[in-house]
Amino acid sequence: MFEKELSIDSRVSLSDGNSIPLLGLGTWAAQPGGETRDAVAFALETGYRHIDTAKLYNNERDVGEAVRESGIARAEIFITTKLWNSDQGYQSAHDAFNRSMDELGLDYVDLYLIHYPVKDLRMDSWRALEEIKASSRARSIGVSNFSHKHLQELFSHSETRPVVNQIELSPFLQQPSITAFCQVEGIQLTGYCPLAKGRRLDNTILTSIAEKHGKSSAQVMIRWALQKRQAVIPKSSNPARITQNANIFDLQISADEMVQLDGLDDDYRFCPDPLSMP
């Protein structure tokens, strides 16, 4: 599935036949309880259909409550959660998934990810994820923060390939080697920290493009990712920001402007470099 015109409903096909909405709401650092529930509820009301959480975030319960109370058909909402490092291993991954499902209060998740490539345990974790997918309690399975070397290791041990690799991506961190590898192998990229935590919003190239289009620098950064057909999960609990982050579908960044934005990459990262992980 590849749509020429992007909208808040735009999805891209995954290699297993499922599809993922390009725009999502990240919930990292959203406080458990009302903050997360209210943010997810507002995002769903606004038209978001992709919500990203994780065991590590300690807010799966609140995400699940907001989804169940939204009145939106479950099949329309794409939910991602993740297996944390301390839960990796074959049986412990099964147990952790069961706990996540209890917290979410849902019959299935759309995507279950290995959060980081933990040495000596990630292959056993992947075997558990394969079984979880076979049970239909996770419609798709994938990884996060995997480099090409971790993916090649996985390929050599399993016929099941991850359909998504969620990595840190922004115009200032484009991770070209991992990105190119995933594109060749048919693995969809989802970018977290797409706004570089707001630290570069005053970049002159960003601001000049934003001013030309009557948008903010943050909106330009999100649109840049979407035009590359990267799924993107900007985090916010602020209703105005959630609305603004979705108000990018009347924006079209030109080819020349995309080249300018592509030139901003300077390896500006906040999370560990996947290439540095054993």
C-alpha cells in the first residue's frame, strides 16, 4: 500500500501483509494515569490511529483504557508495545507479553517489538515472538534499535523476518547504513525522537522552510519523515501539540527542500547507537 497523497489515515504495507499507520502518538515519558489516558484519548479523537507504548514506559494500562473507552472499533487502531531488556529470553518473553496484555486489557496487539538487541538472549526472545505471532495475539512482530549486524544474525537463525525496525530518526540523525539495509530487506522503519527533543527547532534551514509554508519547524520535521514513508511517533501529552503534529497533511515539502533537510544529518542522537551494541 503506497499512497501518493498523504493523510492522517495513510498506512504503508508491511511484509507480512498487515499495514501500519504512518503517523502515530508516542507515549514515552508520558506519566502513568490521567496524563497518558487523556493524551491517547485526545489523539484518537483527533484522528490518530497508531499508538506506541512499551513495558518500560509503565503506561500500558492507561493506553488500553483509552483505547477501550474511545468507542472506535479495535480493528481501526494500531497498538505497538515492546519487550524490555530484563524480560528477554524464551520463557521470560512469553511471560512478559502475557503481563503486557493483562495491562493493556486487549485481545491482541498489532505489533510487538524487541526493545533492544540484548546479547545472548535476543534469539531466544525472537523465538518466543514467533510463537506469539502464531497465536494471533500479536498480528506482527519486529525489533527496535537493531543494526544491520543484529538483523543479519536474526536472518541466519530464523525464517521469520521482523516487519518493523523502530530506531531513532530525525533530519539530524538519519542512520543511513541501517536505513538503507532495512529498505533493501523490506523492513519498515518507524522513527522515534523525530523532533530531536526540540533541541534543533531553531535551525536556520528548518525555520526558513517552515516560514515559507506557514508551518512550524516541528511540523516540517514530521512531514520530512512521512514523505520518506517512515512511520513516525512524535511524543506529546499536550493537546495543542498533538493537534499541531497532525496538521501537516496540507504541507508538501519540495524535492529541493527535501535535499536541504537531508543535508542536516550530523549524527545528533539521544539514545545508544545500535552499531555500538554487541
